[in-house]
Amino acid sequence: MFRRFKRRQEMAGRPSEPNGDASPAYVEPRPFSLATEAVDARRCVIVVAGELDISTAPRLKAALDDAVASGRTRVVVDLADTSFVDSTSLAAIVGANNRLRSLDGALTVVNTDPHVAKMLEMTGFDALLAVHATRAEAVAAV
């Protein structure tokens, strides 16, 4: 699993290395988990916790594919407990969004993490995906 480091600005008050630089703190990643919760016959919520990276993105893609295959055309991807999202995972989400749109469906994302929000903004995916602050808002939107 990749180690994630906090920004230097967040390191105020940390012990310095011998050269005087603040040492980056190791941030223990949350254990990865993924669960699909049915809302009704057409809607479901895919809840993700931990890090979405090249090793976990296939599980997200499989859950999205299973949701579409089971007739769910309104999908919420809840990233509220996700600490990291890489490009492989974003591609899985955008791919599912495109498939659902072709089926007259919809996909929304729940995000509260500023780092994930920055990634969505930098890639331009915030303009492609409906992003909500709460699961209730996202479910109501689909």
C-alpha cells in the first residue's frame, strides 16, 4: 500500500530532521472496504472507505458493473470515507457515468475530502460528475 504524506503546511510543530526540515508524517491508510446498499429497484449506493488506487479500483469497477447489470440505473458512489482516489478509480467512475447516461440513468458522487475534491477539480471531472456533500443529497438527486 502506498504511504501518503501530509503537506508541509500541516506539519507545524513536528520534530525537524537534522537538516532543519520538518519531517513528513506517515498517515496510516484506512482499511479498504466497499459495500453496495440498495435504495430501491432502480437506485443503489456504493459506499467506499479507504484508498482507491490501482489495487482497489478493479473492485469499484466490478461493483459499478454489477449495479448496472442488476438494473440499477441510478447510482451514488459515496466517497465520504475515502482518503485517496487515483486516476484509475476516476476512470472507473467516469466510465460508469457514461454507461448510465446511455441507459438514461445517472451517477452522483458524495465527497467531503478536500484532497479528493482537488483531484476532481484538477482533472475536470467535477464538471462531468454531480458531486454532493451528503449521501441524502446525492440519493435525492438520482
